[in-house]
Amino acid sequence: MKSRAMSRTWVEVDLDVIRENYKIARSKIKDSTAFIAVVKANAYGNGAPVVAAALEDQPGLYAFAVASFGEAEQLRARGVKKPILILGYTAPHLAPDLYRMDLTTAIVSGEYARALNRYAREAGCTVKGHIKIDSGMSRLGIVNHHPDQLGQAVAEAEEMLSCERLEIDGIFTHFATSGWKDTEFTDMQFRNFKAVLDALTQKGYHLPRAHCCNSGAVAFHPECELQTVRSGSLLYGFQPDSTRPVAGLRSPISLKSCVGQIKQLERGDKIGYNCTYEVQGSMTIAVVPIGYADGLPYGMSNQGCILVNGKRAPVVGTICMDQMMVDITGIEGVRPGQTVTLFGEDNDEMLPVGELCSSIGAFPPQFLTNITGRVPRVYFKDGVSVGYEALD
């Protein structure tokens, strides 16, 4: 019997697949290299607390990385003990909370370091941090895009390291094009990052947690591997370059719903808001209780398809807030209440999320992270459901 979580629309997550993807990613790096598992954005839609719990005992896992203080706080509240690195901006006045929860934050500029240090001093605490270097992507961090910026970048990093309330043991950057076959930009970013790291080392600073390899670099740039790597996409089955697939990676996530009602329509009938679809002949449609409030892209209106009894059923009409309609003409045995698949496996047929996104011009990680909290995540191990999370 289905659980309550599997009664309308839900996500299914195979934790065994995530653990296997971790092993594949680890096989690309040295045994001595530490691994930071990126679980930001609710582990790319898979559910960060449960994914972290599934990975925490894996060999070689050093830490988890998130985007925000709130994400880190959620992991600590759920019992995660490993170090947690906040990759994004954290307001300096949260220094006492960072200390209390034993969190590490990105330190992005000298000005930011001074503010964080001041709040830590006032609270009588210290804060752990990793220096962020902007090596060419123009996001957070000390700028070092060109050789003539190196002196200022090193001076700014030294200013951070001189803050008595900051415990800095790491330094990192992020690559913009590490999945590309053209390596010129990644090579430049690595040179820019390594120049700062080498200069600080020569000055006697010890930063044992240096990391710049993201998923693309883990797959294709072993020359950039330092003491630590970070990866998120590989864990969730995303290929950094589909023309050079990492063998064995699989997607752990599928999106399911059900048939709410079956209707027979005739020529001239209209479907959905604004009557964007007009039936050209006899048609059987299924009304499926999932819509853009669940995270379904509005761009699926009159585009793409879903799987019904292992067959592809085209989307007809606009995506509504809570419902969608699909053409099931000619698909046998469809009945109200049965499961349908938005992406994933259905009756031995597979509709990958990447294929679905290509058909509607969407970006797979964006699609997954936009699946809203009212959609429960149902978790599986060894093919058996082991629980679910409902965020709303």
C-alpha cells in the first residue's frame, strides 16, 4: 500500500544511487584527497538532511558544503556532525551563531573579514573560515584575474589571516568552465588561484584545506587536484560534459504523480487557461495533479511529455498552478489513481530529466531545485521505501 506521501505528487530518491555516485567521484581522485560533498539547494532537490545522513559515513568524506547559513543550520539541527562550509555570503553579525554551531564560512574580502572579526571579538568567540579567491568568474572573493592584481590579492589575504578572531585553515576558488573541452579558461583560473596560494605559502602561511576542483575538474582536470575537492553535480548524476560521460553515474531522483481524472474530448474542445490547445479530433486526456506551484516549469505548456504506462503522453494545454493535462489517446489500461512519471523510470521506459529539460529549454539543476516543499521526498534503500520528508 502506498504511503500518504505517494497519494498526489511526490519525488522518489534512491539513496543507494547517491552513495554509488559518491564512490565513482572518489575513484577519480587520490585516496589521500579529502572530499567535500555539496548539498546546497536541498541537495539539488534531493533533500539535504537525508542525503547528508546517507553520505556521512562514507570513506574519505571530509565535510559538507552549503550555500547559506540557513542551510547549514538545518543540517546541524538534523544531527550532522561533519564540518560544514558555507560557500556563499553570511552576514557578519552571525559570528556567534557560526561559532556555536561550529560552522566554517567563506571569507570574501578584507572588509568582510574585519567586520566578521569585530563581531566575533564582541561576542568573545572565534569563527572558522576559508578564504575565497575570485580567479576569473567575477563572483564572491578576492579578485585575482590578472598577474598585476596578485600583489593586492595576497595583501588582502594576509589582512584576513591577521584577524585574531578568525581561524582560517582553507582557501578556495570556483571554476566556470571545467566541463569544457577547451581548457584555456580553467587553466587560467588555476594559475591565478595557485599564484595566491603559493605566495601565501612562501610567506609562511599554512592553509591545509586548499580546494578548487568542482565536479567538472574532478572528472577532467586531475592537475588541479589539491588537498581537497568539492563536488555536487556528480553525486546527483549530472554529467559535466555529456559528450564525455563519467561511466556509471546515474540519476537518483524521479518525479511522480498520478491520474486524477480521465476525460474524452472531441474536435473543437479547448484545453487549459487561455484555450491554448484546441482538439483536432477525438482525444482522451488525463488530468494530472501537478503544476507550477509544485515546481513544474510553465515552459512545459503544450511541450514535452510524461510517461503513462511506459508510453509517452504529450502535454496539452497550459501548465496550471496545481494541475496539467496530457494526451493519453491510444495508451491502453490507464485508470484513475495510477502512478505517472514526469521524469525517471516507468514500466521499463526511461525519461531522463535532461531529456525532458532539453525538450522545453530548461536547465536540469534549476528544474530539480525548483521542486517545491509541498512535494514530499520519498527515500529508498535496497529498493524499499525507508521514509519520507514533507517540507511544507
